Amino acid sequence: MSYVIFGDAQAAVISYVKAEMPGTLAGSRLPVDYSPAKHGPFTRLTREGGTPQFPVQDLALIGIEVYAPTSEAGIDRLNTVLALLVAARRRNKVPGVIFGSTAVYGGPMYLEDPDTHTPRWTASIQISVRWTV
């Protein structure tokens, strides 16, 4: 008997951003030793919700947070990531994944990190993700 393993939309989006922006710091968790002055901008991508449509398709709501040394560097990175995700439709940058429609749901919005006072920009995007065999 074979089983269908559903994909992970958050992991697919992180892989896509890293493929489109080689060398960029991106993930679902901020590294413990992260320092904006030392490491540059970090893009945090997390699933905030969404609705699985079919066994191989997901309509995911992805939160984007960009931590950066300056507010200007943060908004530049956020706008780049948003543009890449909006342009992701039917691009084959991640094996086994097809991105479909996208919609920006919120942001960009500036929210300074309350603990470290690091400049942080946020947005949310809904993206359709389909897995292939």
C-alpha cells in the first residue's frame, strides 16, 4: 500500500525564497545568535493559517517578517520577497511544487521588535500551493 504525504506550504515558500535569493537568510525561526548588524536582514516565513483545498493543494496564509539593521533595509527586503511570491505562479524553482494564485492580505507594516528594538517589517500573503509527483 502506498500513502500520499501532504506537502508543507511553509517549507515550500522558504525553499522558493532561498532559491530566488541565493545567500539570503530565511527560515521559520529567528536564529538565537542573530544580530542584524552582524548578519544583515533575516526573512522569517511562517504559516499563519489557510485552508487545504484538496489532498494535493493548499491555500496557505504565510506571514512574512523581515528583521534588518535599518528600517530602509527591512522594507527593501520585504518588498523584494513580496514581489517574488506574487511572481511565483507556475515557476518551477522548488521540485514537486507548483505555486498558483497569490494575494497580499496585510502589510507592509512596520513593527519594531519589542525585545531587541530591531527594525522589523511584516506582511501576510495568501498563496496557492500544489504538489506534484
